[in-house]
Amino acid sequence: MICFLLTAGEGRRLRPTTEKHIKPSLPFLNLPLAYYGFYLAKKAGFQNFLMNKHHLPDQVDQLAKNLREYTDSVETVDETAKLLGSGGALWNARKILQNNEHFLVANGDEVLFPQNDQVIKHLVESHKNSGALCTLLTCDHPDLLKSLKPVWINNQNEVQGFGMEPINSQSKPVHYTGYKIFSRRIFDYLPEGESNIFYDVVKNALTCGEKVKVMSMDKAVWHETGNFASFIKASLSVAVEQLEAVNRRLDFFGKSRVLCSKGSDSFLVAPKSFDTGTGKNWKGFIGIGENSLVNAETQLENVIVNSNIKITAPGPFKNQFIMEDDNV
């Protein structure tokens, strides 16, 4: 089987950072966002990966090159001419994906911490046993029917529809986490070119009698990272509640473990080797990347610093990523 990581998006709500850097490469507790989905797929036994590229394609190529160190193959598929949507991405990659009876599709910018790192393996098994066209990985979430649109299911964990309105009085809302397994016959329903995989493809397949299932997780942690405020909120929450799970991922990729340090009005996440005494002018959440240095007098407030960065300017720096030395 192959895992298709969707990495072509523009990350518009995280501009101006994403004008120069793809969202899947942004550091979430010292790992690029795309590494989190890659990690869960690897734990399920996936060895072959595919990534699509549209926005800043050279950076997607570099991300793929970096991930090849940890698996058998990582290929990229070109989508630079036009961003094709979640369904169109599959259509564009059909020559590769159709070689697989089943394949995993995962968003390349999701923050998901399941109770069991083998959850994708269980998703694959559930999908194969059900004979469904597609199986979605879902969980409960407090923001369902608020900021998050749910997937509606029945008592047999079968998908009935999508959107804010229930399909019927028995419908139950669940949150889609960004991970799904497809059977190869999804290509029977994919239109040529741009499409939305749920509203244009899966919804049509349901009307044709296909079965689409969900596998729901208990106590899974999923966070929104679409804008900087939510990115900071997610970083702080995961640092407080899931630090050991983060460090397992850092271990897997051979990166330095991180520690948390709480000040009077700040919360710092940094590698063990970082001098935490420099943070007297820091407020809010501060994330320091591996092998990065910060001047003791620099003023930081809600700042995430990428790995291998040297900050000498006094600042202040507020509500931003620092991805390059020349930013400072």
C-alpha cells in the first residue's frame, strides 16, 4: 500500500509566513507538521509515500527528500498548473494510486495524537474487513457544529452525509481527522480535474449504493492549526498534555527531545541543551527549535523559532514564526 500525503495547499490563513514556506514544513514542537502524519503511517507499516506539490514546489521536493531517510520511497506528483482540490489530487495521481488495491490519504498538516500509535494499522484492517469504498478516521471534538463541519453517521458507523445539517433524526456527528483509506474503485467515481473528495465524489458514490464507513477513536487529541492563534494554542495544549508522545516522535526522527519550562507569564518548549535562563523578556508560548540560539536580551511573545536559527536582534518579536536568520 501507498500513503498519499496532501501537501499542495497554500496555507493562506498563515500568511505571511506561508508566502515563503509551505505549511507542512512549519515546525510544530520541533518537527515539521508533515512528519506527524508520516510517523503514524510508518507505525502502521507503510513504506511508500506520495506527496503532491503546487505551492512552492521546490520545498515539497525538499520535504520529500528529507523524509526518504526514514522509509523506502517518497515520490512527488506535480500539481503546479492548477490546485485541484482533495478529489482532483487523487485524479491527478491516479497512474500511481491505481496500482494499489487500497491506499491511505492523509492531510500533510494535521496534528493528531491518538491513544495508540498503531491506529492507522487498525484503520487499514477495519477498511479491508468491511469492503467499504472508503473508511474515515474520526473522533469526537468540542468544536463540532461550531467551527468544525461534521461527518454524519448512523448506528452502524456508516457515513450518511456531510455538512452542518443532520441527515435525519438518528444521525450522529463525528469529526474527520484528515486520515482515510480508499479502495481502488474510488476512481470509478472521480471526475476529471478539480473536485472535492467528499461533496463531489463520496457523496455521489453513496447515492450509487456504495458503503462508506468510519472508525472512531476514543480520547484522541486533534488540534486546529489553520491560523497562528490556533497554532499557538495547539502547541501549548500538546506540550502540556502530550509531551511524551511528542518526544517519541522526535526520537523516531533522531531529533533532540524537548522539555517544558514555565515562567511567571511564559511557557517555553525547547531542547534539553537550550539555556532556559535567557528567557527573562519572554511572554506567552515560546517554541525554540533544535540547535537554535537566542540573544539573552531579545524580546519574544508568542513566537515559534525554527531549528538552526540564530537570533541576535533585540526585537520585539510577537505572534510570528521565525524561520530564517535574515528575518531578524
